[in-house]
Amino acid sequence: MSEYKLRAAYLYNFSKFIRWPESAFESKESAFVIGLLGEDVPMAISELLKSRTIGSRPIKVREYRTGESMDGCHLLYLHSSQKWKPVLRTLKSSRVITVGDAPSFADDGGAIQFVTIRNRLRFIINLKAPGFAGVDLDSRLLSLALEIKK
């Protein structure tokens, strides 16, 4: 499985194990929005996610550019080559759960950081990340984390 197909699978599974309140959606029919930030984020991620659903909600994959409003986004993947620190600062008061690859991503306020250990993709969860306010995390997701920052 390619590196990006694996990331797409993780993003999908993260979405299944995090419960957002109804207030995070405009209506009962609103899509679950997974955002991708970074000009070099491969379309493989988008292609794998767009035909899926989270519960009864369809998934909408949206590509964002730096500086663009991310209102309505639920889960945002920031590609490691992207200048992500300013993005995290702008999202401090939002409900967007951020996912990234950069080495200090969780330490710098990101919600979920991918790490590769012995050729296996794992993740660190930062429970202090602003995006986790008001959502419920399934204990199964926490049990799979390599590390949980509290």
C-alpha cells in the first residue's frame, strides 16, 4: 500500500473513532469534511476518501490553501512540507482536528501526528490540541496511539 493510501486509511479511521457534536454540522444531511492542505498532497488521498461515509454522512474532501477560511472543516491533514505552524495558530479557537507528519507537530499544538517506526506508520495524540474540545474520542483510538500527550 502506498504511503498516501495508508494515510488516507488512517484519516478515514480517525474520523470513525471521533464523535463530533451535532452543532459541528449545518444540518443532519451535511457532509463530513476532510481537508487537505499543501500543494503537493497527492490526489490519492482524495480519491480514496470521497466515496466513503462516516455514519450516515458522506465524506467531502476539500483542498485548502494557506490563509483560506477552514470553517466547516472537521479533520485537516497538513502535509509536512507545508508551513504548518502559522496554520495551527490560526486554528487555535476552532474545532478542526489537525493531523500532520512533521516531527514536532503534536508538541507544537497539532492534534494527531504521524510517526514512522520500523517502516510502520503510527500516531501520537495530543489531547491538549484545541480541535479536541467538545468531541468524544473512542477509547479504541486512544489504545492504538503510540503516545498520548495530556
